[in-house]
Amino acid sequence: MAAWWAEGPTGLSLNEICRHTGLSKASLYREFGGEDGLMAAALDAYRSLAVLPLLALLDDEAEPADVLHSLLAYTTEPRSLPPGCFFTRLRVAPGSVGEATAAAVAKVTEERLSAFERWSEGLDARGRLADGLSATEAARYLDAQLSLVLVRLGAGDDRDAIRRDGALALGVLLSD
């Protein structure tokens, strides 16, 4: 997972993957059905590591601005793993992943969007969602902005600038 995260879905040969994992090609195919199955399994591990903790921050009881700040802080905090996001790297390269990985990416995408939409519906019910914005639009916007933050982190942009820009972008979701 970390190697694909750092190199991208097409950045490693099958031989390099075997070297990173310590698996033989035969073991990789036997256990995962091939590189595509291994990548889908890596995404599932990443979902547990990073996506589910992010979605857990969507607290309906908390002040919405605090939730947005927490999402941005979590997304931009320094980690021991590569900067950016393994899921986002796979998501922005749909033609370079296999069928199992594409299905896993679609599942995680839907999970994120559904969680963001449920949270946005709660904002709307409390009159806290920006005027004229639907919960679906807010969810897509939040997803896009957090993805952009992660792409910028992966590209090595300045973390403080990313946080400032992210705070500005996310602030438009809330009513005054």
C-alpha cells in the first residue's frame, strides 16, 4: 500500500511489488488473484487506516465549523506514510487500475459521498447549510475540496498554504 501510495498505481512493476511485499508472483496470484486483487486489498486496508477515521469526524452534535476544521486538520496532519492519499491517487487514475480496484474505488467513493451527504442533510435541517446549496451539492463539494487538499499534499505543496486555502474553500458550505 505505501509503495503504491508513494509511486502511484502504475509506478511499480509486478517484480517491484513482489520485492516490497516479500511475496513470490505465484503467492501473489494465489492469495489475491493478481496485482489487481492485491491493489483492491491494499485499498481496503487504507480505508480502515484513513477513510473511516475521517468519516468518524462527521459529528452531527458538534459545531459545523469545528467539524470542517477537524476534517481539514486530519487530512493535512503530517504522517509517517507518504503525503497525500492512496485512495485519491487511485481515484484520479481510473484507466490505470483493474476491475477489482475500480470497484473498490467506487465503493469507497460512494461511502464518502453518502457520509458527507448525511452530515450536510443535518446541517440543512438545522439551517446551517449555505443558502441555495443542496445536501448533495454540499457533499460533492466537500469531497472535491478534501480530494484537492490531498492531491496538493501529494504534490508537495506547502502544508500551511493548503490549510489556509482549504479553510477558505470549506467555509462557503456554512450559512452565516
